[in-house]
Amino acid sequence: MPATPTTLLDAPGRSAGPADIRLVVTDMDGTLLDDHKQIPDGLWPMLAELRRRGVLFSPASGRQYATLAGQFADVAEGMVFIAENGTYVVRDGAELSSDPLDRSVAAGVARTVRRLGTQGVDAGAVVCGKRAAYVERSDEAFLAEVRRYYVEHRIVEDVTAVDDDPIKVAVFDFGVVERTTAPALAPFAGTHQVVVSGEHWVDVMNRTANKGTALRGLQRALGITPAQTMVFGDYLNDLEMLDAADWSFAMANAHPEVIRRARHLAPSNNEHGVLRTVARVLGL
């Protein structure tokens, strides 16, 4: 991948590229959504045109499936949702793939977060199951952050004892996660992924689980090639997904490593970079 990705919108005379793009995949927070967590109004008519052209649009997020399905409720038919950082992929309510986490590992992460709390770290674990997300903290400040990504969540006495298939453990840290919580979870990195997915979030998943693995499986299932795939991302949990597409775009506001990994650069999330770039490349 080039060290300095190209910016297609800065090249007025540049060709729009191949017309056979069949799959557009985008991260949500910091990518499709603006800083107010809003979906651009222009997306809805664009989705109708993409559907007319036979182009599949797929949100790929650390967010819960129920949250994503709710955000796209009016247009969800036929859409593939790559949820929970690729650990759970769903189309029309049917599971296409999943990568469950061993319950003992999920419990170990939760106990580590509890221990951090006794040391003064203001953090909380979210055990993400297929049916719901489970938390022990019930304070409004923490729940407000949980609700952003996990519409279907339940407060329980012990997250290590829930009867659901865990697919990921997400940890929210009111401080900077790369300085506190992520280092504390480093022992799990020997056997699992410990991925910083935002300034305040870190996720623990199986090593085989990421957005890129989910995307490659979807491409195989649908007969779509990397050359027919556009991908947009802004943070470290998007890296593998960028590798699965020839048309890979880092947002202008992306983490420096994401910008280094992508082939192209898109305008920032606040400049509707996803919509503008899709329109340019597909000639909408």
C-alpha cells in the first residue's frame, strides 16, 4: 500500500474508475457518521440508486447488530450488516457468520476490568452476545455511552454468568484507553485480539475475528472481488477491512496508521466524505 494515499476528489480530470463496483462497505463512527453521530441526509437517495444499480451497501461497525438494523430500518431489506467488528454478520435477520468468544475468556476480561475499577480506573466492560449486550455498571454516564452502540443492552449482576454466546467484550474507559485499559488487557493479546477501536474503546475478540475476515467471507459468498469492492474506515479496527478492497479509503480524519494503510484518501466524515467519494467513483 502507498505511504501517501491518493485523494480522488483532488484530481478533477481523473477517470471515475471501473463501473462494476458491486459492494460498498463503510465503517460508521468517524467515517459515515459526522461528529454528531448523524447519518448524512444524502445517503438515503444514494442507497436507492445503488440498489437500482445492483450495488450492495454494507455498514461494518463495532456497533451491535440491533443498533445497526435500527439505524437502517427503512432500507434494511437485503442489506448485509457486519456488526461487532466482524464477529457477527447478518442479512435479513439471518446469521451469515459469527466468531464466538470462549466464555472463560470473556469472563477473564470482565474480571480484569473490575480489578481496574478497584485501582481507580473509570471503565466498564460490555459483554457482547448475539442476543444482547450485558453490563454491570448502572450509572447514567456509563449507560449513555453504551446506548450509542448497543441499543439492546441489559444490566445484570454478573456479566460472567449470562446465558448467551459472547462474540466480543468491549471496554469503555472514560480516560484515554491506550494509556490505561489497553495495557491492562495486554495479557490477552497472546491468544486473542486486543483492538483499540476508538479513543475510549478497546475490544477483545478471537484472533480470527475482524472486519476484514468478515468482508472476505462475504465477498466469497457473493462472488464479488476486491476490485469490485469499495471500503471506508478511520480507525485501527478498520485496517484488515481496507486490505480486502482495491478501492480502500481512509477518511481525512483517520488515525495515521489507517491513512498509511489505505490506497486512497477521502474527505473527512464531517465533509460527507463517503457520499462524495462513492458519487465520484461510481459516477452518480
